[in-house]
Amino acid sequence: MPKIIIFPEKTEIVDGKERVILKQRKNYSEEDKGKYDTTYGQVDLSKKEGVVNGKKYYVMPASFSDEWKRLRRGAQIITQKDIGAIISQTGIGKESIVGEAGTGSGALACALANVCKKVYSYDVDEKAIDLGKQNACTLKLDNIKFTLQDVKTKHPEKNVDVFILDMKNSWEALKMTVPYVRIGGYIVSYNSSMPAVSEFVNTCRKRDDVLLVKTIEVMQREWNIKDFTARPRDVVQHTGFLTFARRIK
């Protein structure tokens, strides 16, 4: 099992003020034993913690999230905050069957496959399909089926619980995808711009088999907490809009 080596942040009092002299640093090792070379020196992967050249470190098994963040990337991927919103808003669980159009690098498909029963991923780019397969293999996920297919012109797998459209002109795929979502299931569109959101929403409103639920933007920022002082660590950046709809008949 891969390991994570973490060097925690270290502070010292300099000129009467607390200063960070060592920022937290994380290393990833595909091996789970032996020695691993870091910026600060060689660490022993068989130990849970240790000190190298005066730097304290901890060794622990890599989590799925640790490995997911290291996936090879092609197209821009949906962020973890947006993936979390999709899973929580639609109720995706261990018995769920999920479809997605727009494989990209397979990052979303892999994140979904980690929590659901089966994922069907479609893309019109063969390179995206190949990259998705490679990343799924890296994470040892065997419950994803990657298919080279345009869901705007050919229907996907039927009776899915959720279908996610992470693709250009997502509204054009509604005709072929909605009938293959189970009644009560969700159609989710991920769009980077408001004009695209408007097109998707207006197209949904023209259909009698879809009920719009809501459009959201998930905002996230980290905070620095020291004693009783708190301040934002970074600026909130826009990633995309998520529109949720349900098939009603």
C-alpha cells in the first residue's frame, strides 16, 4: 500500500513574534517499506514517525483522496468540493448506478466509483477514454465502464440513478439521456458560465418529463487559525455551476 510522509509545520519565536520556519510538506511513496528520499533526507517507511536532520515526520497509509489527487490530468477536472455536492445532493450511495458524459481524465468517474455500485462514462475523445481507463487502473477500480460515444446522438445505459453532464452544450444531451434515467432519478449539469446554465435550465423547462430542482455554486476557502485569531488563507475562486433536475415521468 502506498504511503504518505508528512513533515508538519514548525514555528519558532523570532524577535518576539512567532514565525513559520518550516511549512507543512507532504511526500507520496508508491512503496510501503524500505527507505524514501525527501528534501530533508532519507526516511524509514517502516516507522510510523521519526526525525531526519532535525525535521519531525509521520508515515501513514495513503487514503483514496491522496491517490486521487495524483491522477494524470488531461482536461480540467471537477473539484472535490463540487463532487461532494453532487454526491450529497443526489444521494449517491453503494447501490447507485451513475452515468456521466464528459470523461475528461476520468477523475469524476473514479471519485464516483469509490462510493457507488457502477459508473458508465462516455466521451467523444478516444484519448480521454484511454486516460480514464489508465486512472481507473491506477486506483484499482473495476466498476467503471468507459465508452467512446456521443450521448447527444446515441442513448446511454438505461435505468441509471443519476446522470451527470460535464460537457459542452449539455442541454443538447437531454433528449437522449433523460429517458434513460429512472423516474425520480437526477440529471446534473456542470457548467462554467451562466449563459450555459441558462440554456440548460430553459431547455429543461420546455420538457414535461423533467423537474428543475436548483442551481448552486459551491464556495470554499481555507482559514488560518492561531489561538483565537482567524483569517482567510486564500481568495474564493469560481469553478462552476451545478444544476440539478429530476425525471418525473
